[in-house]
Amino acid sequence: MTSQDRRDAAALLVLRLGLAWFMFLWAAHKLITPKQYQQLAKHFDGVTVEISQIYLAGSVQILLCLLAALGIFRFASYGALAVMHFYTITRRWEGFFDPFALNGKGFPIHRNQVIDLAVMGAFVALLLMIARDHWSLGGWLRRRMGPRWWQ
């Protein structure tokens, strides 16, 4: 492995762990405060979801975060987290058109949407660089078992 390969692998490790942690926090909150997500589903989507459905969704998301953090089934786990995040972006798109809006106390009210775009860009970069993700379990399996273990 060249020094450039090691730098790429280190950068992707940091990126992968950061993204997995970011998504894990949102997923864990579904288990900690499920009623909040029940209210959000009602407000944004006009649907009623059961607490058990929120627990199931949060648990699946946590599993995907663990797979992504370890770099297992990389296309599936990184891609699933990216799709989930993209869904969040599509639900909050109006804030992108007024990124400098302030509330009555001067607090920026759309800054999370700006952060969302940066996170989406990071997911795209992670997926584009997946072949350079050498310091993941999936990368190790690919080197040990051959190309069919690309995940």
C-alpha cells in the first residue's frame, strides 16, 4: 500500500465514522424520544405511526450505522444511509431558498438545512471513493477473498 493509499484510507475512515455517528445520533433519538418522531410524522407527512414502528425504524437505522461504521456491505450500508439522508433533505427543501433567515431573537432558523447539504456531499464522496476505502472490513474482505467481496 502506497502512502497515498494510506492517506486515502485514513481520510475515508474519518469520513465513514463521522457520517455513521451523525446518522446514529438521529436514529438513537428515535429510541429515546419516540413521541417526538410520532409528532413529526403527523406534522410533516400527515400520517400516524405507532411507537413500535418508530422503534423498529430506529433499530434498523442503528444497524445500518453499525454496518457503515465497520465498512460491511459498503454499497448497501453507505447507500441506505445516503438515501435516508436524501429523504430528509427533500422534506426540508424550502429552507435552502432562505439560508440566512433569522427568528425574532436573531437566531438562524435554516442552518440545519445548510448542514444537510454538506452531509449529503460527504455521502456522495464516500460512495464515489468506496474502492479506496481500504481500512474497512469490506475492503479487507475484498483484498483477502477477491473482487466478489466488494461489499
